[in-house]
Amino acid sequence: MSRRGFLLFLAIGLAWGVPYFFLAVAGKDFSTPTVIFSRVTIGALVMVPLAIKRGALKPALKAWPWVLSFAAIEMIGPWFLLTEAERHIPSGLAGLMIATVPIYGMLIAYFFQGDKSVRHPKTLAGLAIGFTGVVLLVGIDSITGTFEPIYLFMAVLAALGYAIAPAIANAKLQDVPTVGVIGLSLTMVSIFYAIPAISALPSEIAAGPSPESVWSLIGLGVISSAIAFVMFFELVKEVGSARATLVTYPNTAWALLLGIVFLHEPITIGLLTGLPLVAIGSYLALRKH
């Protein structure tokens, strides 16, 4: 992988690790539909004018069925499924299920995209090492307990969506300008969540949300939606859709590190042992052998 690809990988890991912090803050004052609607609307307000200026919106509109498929499978479906699942299962278990995304991504690449390089022993070893690191990061104690299997299945479906959507983008939207795809996708998701969000928003505003919650919504929209997806599409072009899904490994690490710095969460043995394994596993799995 090139230096540019490596830097993109690190940057996306941070951009999609930050949402855990932003969501923890914004969730205190806003409902889930409001949070999702706000982040995608803010992201769309950033990306759509840029797409129009670059002449990227028209090509995206011509490819709207595939853009809609990407938006539904990457955002609309998984965000709803995960939100509902995390009401009933431990967050560590949900995080572990999302960490299976690269495994599904590699299977899709091998069986449906004909990428035989993903079966290289070092790639497979990287997947296993990175996943072990994630297990240590979230902690065994955080993934145990009694819960309904349906909610675990919902988290698995969300992970499948995160693996399938990049493959669709890589196969069907590679010739469509990235800013157009992201701008149109965010707009579509915004329309989907508009009614439930707008119905809840007046009472939430009347309650007086904190400035931190408002800034968290802005951060979710600009950093974790607009900028992150643009970088992710560039990473897909650089390393392929399967390897790009490996960003789910450092996401967990970044989320925990940000929790330590800003939320004063404790430094655990799992963090000290899991973080190096995530780094080593990601490095091995990202390389094309």
C-alpha cells in the first residue's frame, strides 16, 4: 500500500472512531432519528454544493439506483439496526460484531469479485490477529450477558451491510465522482429520516440542548459523514473494497483512546495488549501479497 493509502487508512479510522465520542455527547440531548438526520443533513449541506461546483452531481443522479443502494445498505439499514441492537446488547458485543466486517469483505472479494490475493496466508493472519486485538480491546467482560439472539442478528446484518456497500460502490460507482455519490447519498438518508426527526426536534430544542451536544452534531456531519466518506471512497480506489473495510479495526482503538483523553476512561490491560495486535493485523491484511 502506498503512503497515501496508509495515511487515508489512519485518517478514516480516526474520523469513524470519533463518532462514538460525539454520539455519547449528542445522545444526552437528542433522539437517535434527530442525531442521524442532523449528521447527514449537515454532511449533505457540505457536499452537495461542492458536487454541483465540480459538476459531480449530474453523474451521480444518472446512477441514482446504485447510489440509493449504497446509501440504504451503508447508512439507512445499518444505522437503524445498530441503534436498536445496542439498546438490548452490550456495546462491546456490538463493536465485536462490527469488527467482523473485514471478514465478510474478504469473502465477498474472493467469491464475487475474483480477488484471489485475499486468501494469502499473511492476509488471513492479519485478519485473525486484528480481530483478536479487537476482542482484547472491547474486553471479554463487556460482551457477556443474557440477551435476545434477534438483537445479535441485527448487529450481524449491520456488519454485512458495511461489507456489501463498499463492494457495490467499487463495482458500480467507480466512474462516478466521489463528491457526487456522497452528496446524493447523504441527501437520500436525510429524506428518509426527516419525518421522525422533525417531529421530535421541537421538544428537544425547547429542552435546551447543551453547546457540546450541538457541536457534536456538527462534528458528526462534517467529520464523520462528509469528510470520512470522501476519504473512504479514495481508500477503496487505492486498496479495493475488501481491504478498505479493515478501517473497522482501528475505529475501535481510536474510540477507546478518545474516551481515555476526553472522557477520562481508564487505561486497561486489554487496551495495552489489543492495540498493538490491531496495528499488526491491519498492516498484514492491508498489504497486497
